[in-house]
Amino acid sequence: MSVTIKEIANICGVSRGTVDRALNNRPNINPETKKYIIKTAKELGYRPHFLAKSLSTGKTNTIGIIVFDVYNEYFSHLIHSSQQKSLDENYGLNIMVSNKNKKQELMCIDNLLERNVDGIIINSINNNTSYINKLKNSNKPIVSIGNRIDSHIPFVGINDYQAMYDSTEYVISKGYEDVIFVCPPLQYKNKQNIYAPSERYRGYNDCILSLGLKSKVIKDKDYVEKIHHYLKNSSKKIAFLCSSDIFALNVMREVKSVYGHIPNNIGIMGFDNLSMLQYISPILTTVSYPLTEVGNLAVTSILNQINENKKNDYILNHSIVVGETI
Amino acid sequence: MSVTIKEIANICGVSRGTVDRALNNRPNINPETKKYIIKTAKELGYRPHFLAKSLSTGKTNTIGIIVFDVYNEYFSHLIHSSQQKSLDENYGLNIMVSNKNKKQELMCIDNLLERNVDGIIINSINNNTSYINKLKNSNKPIVSIGNRIDSHIPFVGINDYQAMYDSTEYVISKGYEDVIFVCPPLQYKNKQNIYAPSERYRGYNDCILSLGLKSKVIKDKDYVEKIHHYLKNSSKKIAFLCSSDIFALNVMREVKSVYGHIPNNIGIMGFDNLSMLQYISPILTTVSYPLTEVGNLAVTSILNQINENKKNDYILNHSIVVGETI
DNA sequence: CTGTTAGCGCATTCAT
DNA sequence: ATGAATGCGCTAACAG
């Protein structure tokens, strides 16, 4: 086993209280003895016992983060920057995967609370009140990312509505007469938290309507057929505006499968700016946002709540990445 | 704060020892009182205090895992399956990122040990003896993945040598006269753990030599120029055998930039079978291996070591995924 | 069968 | 400036 405060106390011929004062920079200690204690502690390779310390202080210096999965680059960035920031601030990061499953998300929350994390960063999928109350009653700092949870729970992210509004406007400005929005199913509105997807849809829809155009949406499982339908039955210049790069890549694959390439009168736009796009041609036009900052600020928000009880949102800027497909 | 054993004891009018016996299925307790205690514990929403329990037992029911990064799909799979398996076995998983940086890897190890994890799964990057001793002296179950560390430390993974030997043989069998191996720099052999890359190289080299051919390797930063060099100066049917799909995608991009497509007399083969390949055309020929199993078995190995002090390697099978590029 | 007690390692309060 | 004592919540060994 490793060396304890008690042993150091014995060796130095002082009490454990004094050792504690020396090692934790507390007042009321003779500089001489302090020096001596620190020296021998170092020689013995003393490391404070994490569990004992935490049990005693009630703090684990650990932040929990719950993400949908660990495959999507979106979460990779998030996890990476959150962990880096946490470590910089002398915290550990406890990563949990919800698989976008409501039950599993609850399990993740329980797991983290049971392990006494000091705060939780969460990309939420549940959305009922008992869930929200569970979070609030935990009395732990919480911050939501991706999907906003509740006006009383801080949020870090972009303005999804505005981002898609801008994208729609951009596509139209390039001369496309029809803009078809491709997104995940939105029918579960009341069953799970789809804040971001529905905000994006709203942005598209509002922009389209404000321009006097007709809103057209592909949101079903049989999107492949829908795409082919639009390809065949339209003589106009049409664009597929996708709520994520992955959808855009699928659309691109389908269009290529029909024409062998992407014709000039067919536009495609994504959302996320995944790094794998560098291997795709033609270069996809998409929307970028500072994910690294989201991770940083999520941790910052937790620390703000811990240290100053300061709760506030952080809204970051998005930008359109001009490629060859619009 | 939450309810403790002490409170339950008071409420039930028994001692804390009895509560402990009831709640932890220990022998020597009256079934009646046991039932009663369990009932009231449930009513009060009792949750054992993780830190106190761990401090007392010396077990945290937590496994640590150290990976290079969280972007590569290789690690995503690993993390996912490890976490799933851990949770199934009533363990938590503590994920740490080394950034493929030797210092940071050491920091990760210290961090995990400090937090008293019960075992560590590690994709190693250090390789000196003091590092190996640090791991051994930790007296914790360790299992290596990706890069083997030491014959005394269990390893879970594929036979990288054989996999690349097979790949080389496959390429040759398809009529390619020159096979150029594309891989990361191998010159750091004595400075860091590059077990897997060098095993793959060995597999390629042995196969090539056994066939009486000449070994040709691109392993430098200026790989782009090297590729173009080979493209221009060869009239034979040549293939680029890459030690990872990412290299293969880069090669593909270069070849496309020259010819606009992939000519018949130029082959490309990858290694990893990344899921993003589905968006790439032509379809890349590559090597697949069961990463989910690696994660499962890594956890299994840790548990084996904890419960039965059983140390053994697990070597998994690889397979060639036939695409359009060879 | 049940109660009591002594730790686990550290923080903290009260004496001295 | 230092020592002694108590508690965090739980487990485990011993006594009854």
C-alpha cells in the first residue's frame, strides 16, 4: 500500500494535524517543520488518498459528461476539449454514453450521482418533468449542450435556429428555386428532447415562408425514395439542405448513383463540417461551429456554478463553409 | 444529503451491522428483519455511498482505459464496447486520452492510480523499462491493446504481422507487380511503443521477400511527393498497401488528383475498415477485425485478473474486405 | 441472530 | 505553533 499522513507524522515525530497543515498550505505552522515535512513526504512519494479526501471533503474533483455516443465527431471534439479543460483545472472527467436511449441516460445520471461527481455536462435526450426534476433535485451543477433542457439549466451551444435560417438564405441567394430540408424524424416532439433538430427546422421553415416559398421536408426513413422522387419530378434548380453532414453525404451518394456525378442544377448543403469531408469530392458546402469552445465553456460553466454559483448560457457563433456543392 | 445506513438503523431500531447484513445479502440475519430493513431502505431511497464503500473495501469497481484519442473510430469502438461490458459487469469505465504523448500517458496512469481504479486497459505509447516497471509495481491488473507492452502483461488484439502478410499475399495474387507499403514513420523504434506498426511492416516485408520481390516503403512526411514519384516512374501494375485506411484515403486522393479517377493498373488497399468508407468511391479494399470483441475481452481480462488472477492473451481473427481498389 | 467497535485516510475543530 | 479528538459512511471482525 501507499504511504499515509499517519506514517509521515510518525516519521517526522509530529501529529497528523501538523502534517496536514504542512502539505495543504494551511496557516499556523513553523516554516522549518513545514519544510521538513514536505521534504520527507516527497521522499516517501506521498500521494493523498483520493477516496479518503473526497469522503472527507464531499468533493470528488470530477465532472461527469453524458453524450449520445462516441462515434460522432461532434462528441469526439466535445469530449476531447472537455477533458483537456477539466485536467487543466485539476478536475477529472467521467465520460458516459447514453446511446441516445432514455433509460440509459437515466442510468448514466444515477451512476454519476452515485459516484459523487461535482457537476454534470449533458447532451439530453429525455424531456419529461420528472427527468428535469431529477436533475434539479440532485443539487449538482448541470449544464446542457446540444439540446437545451430548461430555462433554469445553463446551456452552451450555437443558435441552431439562426444557423439554419442563414443557411436557407444562403442557398436561396445562390439561385436555387426549391430548397428541400433533410432532417431526422421530428414526430417524437413530446416524447424526447429534440431541441436542436426542431430549432433547425424552425429556422429553415421561417426563412422559406418569409420568402414566400413552399416548405418541403424529407424526414422519414424512406428518404432514399423521396430523394429520387424530387430528382425526377423537378425541372427547377433544387437544393437539399441537410440538418447534418451525414444526411448530406447520403444525399450525395444517391445523386451520384443517378447521374454519376453532382449536376450543376442540384445543390447539397450539410451541417457540422466533419473532418472526414476532406476525403469527399466535390467539397461539401456546410456549416461550422466551434465545438472545442463548447467543451471548454461547458466545463467553465460547471466551475462557475461550483465556485461562484453563477449560472449563464454561452451562445457561440456559427459560420457557413463555402464548398462546391451550392 | 442522502440517507445513510445509520439513519436506517435508527429508524428500524436495529444496529448498523444488521442493516449492512440486510442490504448486502450477508448471512446470519433473520429473514423478517431483513425484509423490513430492505423495505424501509427502499422507501427512503437509500443509495450506498460510493466513496465510503470504496474507502472501506479498497475497491472502486472502476476500470480505467487509456487511448490515444477519441476521434479515431478504432478507439470509438473500443470505448463503446468496453463501457458496455463494464456496466454489464457492474463496473464503471474511466476513459483517459493520452494524445499519443508519452508524458500525458504517464499522467493518465497516475491519475487513474490515484483514483484507485481496479484495473487499467491501455493502448501504450511509452516503452522504456521504468514505464513498464511503473505498471508492474502498481500491482493493478493491466491489459494492453493495440501495442503489446511486455510478455508479462496480457494483450488483446489481432496478429498484426499475419494480417499484413495476408494482405500482401492477397495484393500479389491479384496480379500487382510492385507493392508499396505506406505506413507511419518507424524510426522511433527505441523511443516509443510502435509494436503494431512495426509488426505490420514485418508482415509486409517478410511476404515480399519470400516471393523474391523488392520491399518498397513510404514512411516519411513527404509521402505525397513519394506517391507521385511512383505514379510517374512506373509502367508496371503497382499497388499501395497502406497500414491504415486513413493513409489509403490520402493515397486515393492523390491518385485521383493526377488521373481524375483510379486507373486499373493502380491498386490501393487499406487497413481498419472504417465505417466512413461507405461514403467513398471506389470502394476501398481493406482489412477488418472485431474491435467490439477487443473491448469486451479487454474488460474480461481485467476481471479475470481481479477475480481469478488469470492472465492470458486473447488473439482475434482478421479478414480481408474485398472492395474495388485491388 | 444481533450489537458493538475499530478502522479506511483525510479534514477539521477544539484545546493546549 | 502543535496535538488530540471527532466524523465522513461503510465494512468487517468480534462479542454476546
